[in-house]
Amino acid sequence: MDLLALRYFQTVARLENMTKAAEMLQISQPALSKVIGKLEKELKIRLFDRTGKYIRLNEYGKRFLAKVDIALQTLEDGKMELLDMAERPTGSVVFFIQVGSYLFPDMITCFRQQHPEVQFKILQHDQDISAAYPAFDLCISSSPFQIPGTESIPLLTEEIMLAVPSDHRLADRESIRLSELSEDGFISLKPGKQLRETTDSLCHAAGFTPRMIYECDEPSMVRSLVRSGLGVSFFPSVTWGGSQGSSVVLISIEEPVCTRTIEISWYTNRYMTNAAKKFREFVQNYYKQFGDYTKIR
């Protein structure tokens, strides 16, 4: 049993598709099948159930995958720790973003001005919260979202405002009750996005189900559609930016209280490189400049 075979098994187990796994690993499918067959022969246990062209990880395979994940991650952690000890850091941070924010480019640019040797791999996750999560050093998300095995600290609690076209009937108001929008058409991110889950819950608390007229993948598209006068939208006051120009008005929501807390998370059972530690500290300080909505109120 060698490390390469374990890495091949890990990929096949996660994809449950030999063809896709072979493409990802850049080897031929027959060669990959031979490696998996040899591993099963060595273990004297079938790890996959096979039906024609399809394979499915069985209970034995699931148990083995859990151990393989731990073993390979432990070896990777050991490598990173040795490089840090030798003062030859990898200079790479895997940054998992679960909330959209126009702040991230500036934040990373400011950090790299101080630490130009550090590189970033940015991951974005559009699947629902029941899906598997990628390996990362640090994750930015909004509570109460929580990835198993991680620890989190809050960075900022921001107000979620209502963005309306400048000719909207409520555009001259400083604040509104959310229930006043029960008949309006909303523009929102697609289901599965953290902000969408939060704002749907707020509407339900106000006694109605929002009528969605446009659903988008990116915050920038939501903002553009509101600027075009096509509907109203929820608007996180800090992470989505400030003024949207004269064509859009931002209004506070007085009932229910509409806020969300942005957090930074990391795995507690994995080694954190010096580069990741420096970036985590930098992110905490970076967000302090925006204050905290709960304290302001």
C-alpha cells in the first residue's frame, strides 16, 4: 500500500466515477482501475460496489476513506510544519469564501503589500450546506453556518438594508418594516447561498414569503438589476459596499432586526502555517475599521 494508491483511491471515492477521476489524476482509466483493484486485493476487501459502468463507495470504502483522509492530511500538515520550522514557508494560503464581498480584493492586496511572498488560492462554494467541503486554511462565512471540525471567531456584525430603485414608493423613507414589502418583487441570490437563507428567514419572520422575480449567482448582478429598476433587494451594508449611485436608495429595516455576523473559521485538528496565521490576524484587524452594527445601534 503506497501513498499514490491512497491518493488515487481518495479521488475515486469522492467522485465515484472512474472516468472523471482518471481525467483529474491525468492517468488512463485502465491504469487507475488496476491501482484500485490492487489496493482492494491487498486489503482483502471490496471498497466499491460495481454495477456495470457505475461504482459506488460501500460501507467498507466509507470507513477506509475516513482514515485515508486523516492520514493524508496528517502527512501534509507534517510537511508544512517542517517547512515552517526550517523558515522556508510555502507562502500559500487556501482561502475559502462562503460570503460575497467586494472587500476581499483590497484586503488581500493590503496584506501582500506587507507579505509579498504569500500567494493565495481562492475557493468559492455554491453548493448547499450538506455538501462536502474543500480543504482550506481559512474560511470567511456568516453565522450560524458552521463547518464540522472548525473553530470560528466573529469579525463584524453588519446591518442588512433594503435596496430600492430611486422611484420606489418607499424611497423617501429612512426606515421601514419588512412586512411593507410583502407584495414587492425581490431580486436575490440563488437558493443555497448563505445570504439567501438568511433573508428568506427574515421575510418569514415578517409574515410573508418573498416573491422572487430574479435569482442571480453574483451580488454584482443583483445590484445591477436593482439599479435598472427591476425590483428590490436585501443589501449587506458593509460587505456589499456603500452607495450604489443616485438610481438606488438604501433603507434601514426596523422590524425585524436585520443583521448578519461575518466570521473567520479554521480547522482545529490541522496544522496552520505561519502564512495562514499572519493572514488570520491581518483579517481580524482589517475588519475592525468598519466597527460593529450591534454596538452602533
